[in-house]
Amino acid sequence: MWGTSKNSQSREKFPCLDSDFLPHRTQVASETTQWVGCDLCVEENKICKCNDKDVEHHDHEKPNGSFIHAVINMIGMLIGLGQLSTPYALEKGGWASSFLLIGIGVICAYASHLLGKCLDKNPKSRNYRDIGQHAFGKKGRILAATFIYLEIFMALVSYTISLHDNLSTVFSAARVSLNWTHFLSSSQLLTVMAVLVALPSLWLRDLSSISFLSTGGIIMSLVIFITVACTAIFGGLRTNQRIPVLNISKIPAVSGLFLFGYAGHIVFPEIHKSMQDPSKFTKVSIVSFSLVTMLYTALAFMGAKMFGPEVNSQITLSMPPNLIFSKIALWATVLTPMTKYALEFAPFAMLLEHSLPPSMKPSTKMIIRGSVGSFLLLAILALALSVPYFEYVLSLTGSLVSVGIGIIFPCAFYTKIFWTQLSKPLVVLNLFLVAFGLVLGISGTISSFKLLVHRAHST
């Protein structure tokens, strides 16, 4: 990872965040951050450059990631915020919608396999944007980058809504008010305070100092699953609520919730590149998606059978407040969004810093980076408090953005790159999946947007 500078100037290698190995939006806190080498001029205390030339040595290093390590990373990127809504989605769509949940999991696993094939075809491709460029040139790269950053933005809104909802439950008896915040409710004020506590993390220059936060993600997600299971077993609840067979009118919106939980594909190229034996990437995808799908399905039926029509869009909000399991789950869901902001904003911060003039003082860069990050986070906070409808925002994100990243783009990229080598049945399959993704995306976006507008007007 560390290289030796070729010029006479004293240099030292410092971490530089790869903008495409991002903490993913579906995770409550399960992201892993990839660091590559970047030259930092120690004498002048400024970044010289961080581009493909600088990081070539990274690509030549022999990867040493094992099969198990890759599976853990992929599961960590998939499981998370999306799991909270699976019981709600299943109850609204009917138990037959579980076949859609499983089907989307299978398709997204296949899409992951296609990304691996694209990377094998062009070893120079290092990330999701590179695959887009290989397939459709500069337009493909721009399209992929646009969806990546749009997904991150919408995910942060969902994180903040979840933070608000769970804080209001944790401190349900609290009454907080300030003279100059009379227009905010207690729960809104608590959310503002929580975001302000997390705000200074956006000013940190060395993100490696907070990268440890990403390692707790899988643990947090598993804690939520385990506490829900313990509530079902030891909570004294009747787990025989009736689930409808199928509610076809709710399927478009439900599909968006399912899609949100599966689209971790923006970081899969980095997992592929980290493997000692990339030929096992397809097996990694199969194992990871199988385990996540089983967890989602089990959690969906547990929650729906426990709470029936009363199930909340976040399963943690339906759990009995007096149980210790509920308190653990609520705090796990409250704390994780606060730890996510800095890691999620890292790509924006690095992109912004590299676009500033090299002659600019480091302190000035820090002020600009921190100010822009703070402004964006406060804008996200304002949007989340204005539209505090978790299930509709989550469904809209899945239908508008995640379906493209998790289904449409991988199939389209693969078909374009391998066009002359594909059999007709495989071309038909990929084009069918692109069309299927478009149908899910368009219908889900329209349905979610209508529900969101209707809910906003009714309150």
C-alpha cells in the first residue's frame, strides 16, 4: 500500500478514500471503507495529487482477501436499514409478496455476478463508474456517478428520518423546548441536537480516525435481528396474526422497499478486486445474497406475524417499549445514523478538496470542506423533518435509484460489453431483466411519489 516517491521532495503516503467504495445506503452501520495510496507533500502540507497514476501501485499489489472475508464484506454492504421495513412490506403486500422479495434477491445476485464478469473482462476497471465507462464511454461513467451520489443523498435523508422516529420513541416522555425553537416539536428538536452532535465529524481531515465506525455495522444489524427474534420468542406476544395473501395494488411501492435492501452493488467491484481468487466472486455473491435473503424473509414473517396490520414501517417502533430487547434495538437504530454521516459524506469531501486549487492553504480547504458538508447535512436534516415519512422515502429511493444500480445498469453494462460474445438466450434474459427493472422502477416511483404527496397533504 505504501510507495516510494520518485522525486526529491519529501513525501509520505497517506490514506485517500476511493470515491466508489462508499458506505452503502441500505446499511444501518455495516460499511467497509477502502483506502488507497495518495501523495501528501509533507513540506508544504498540501495534497499534490491523487489520481489513477498515483494509485497504480495499489492495483499491482497482490490481493489477499479470502472467500469468507469477501462474504462478510458483501453481507455487510447489503444488510442494514432495509431490513427494518421488510415486515411492513410483507404485511402490506401479502405473504405472496415474499416470492417477489426472494426473486429480487436472485436477480440482484445475478447482477452482482455480471459485474464480476465485467471486471474480469477489463482488469483496468476498479469501480462501478469504470464499468459504466467501459460499457458506454463518458456518458456511462457520468450516469453511474449520478446515481451513486443520488442514492447516497436519499439514503442520508432516510437515515435522518429513522433517527427522528426512533429518538421520539426512546424519549417519548421527554419534553424539550427552547425559547427560539418554539416551531419545533420535542422530537424534532432532539433530532436537530443529535445531528449537531454528529456535525463536527464532517470537519475531520483524516477519515481513517473514524473508519473504525464502519466495522460495527454488521454487529448492529445482527443485534436488531436478534432482538426481534428474542421478542418473538420471549416477549409474550401472540405470533399468529393473519397476513393477507396478496394486495396487488401495494406491490409497486412494496417492490421499492425490497429493492432498497438489495442494492449494494456500487461497492461490489472493490470486493472483487480485494479477493485473492476473483474467480470465486460468483460463489461469494450466491452465498451472500442467499444468507441476506433468508434473514430478510425470516425477519419479515416474524414481524408480520407478531404485529399484523399494526406493524410499523420500522420494526423497532412496533416492539413493546417495556422489553429490554426493544430498548437495545431502539438504541442500536438511534446511534448508527449518527456514526454514518462522516463516512457517507467522505466521497463528496474528497471530490471537493481535489477540485480546489493546489495553492490553497490546508486550513482554507478544511473550512470550505467542512462548511459545504455542514450545509448539505443541515439541508438533509431540514428535508427529513419536512418529509418524515420513512416508508415512502425508502420506497421512492429503491424504485428511483436502487433498481438502476442493482438491476438495470449491471445487465445493460454486461450486455453492451459482451454483445458480440453472448448467445441469443442470454441477450434476451438480460434485456428482459432491464425491462423488468424499468417496470418496477417506473411503477414503484409513481406509486411511492403519489403516496408521499398524499401523506404530506393529509397531515
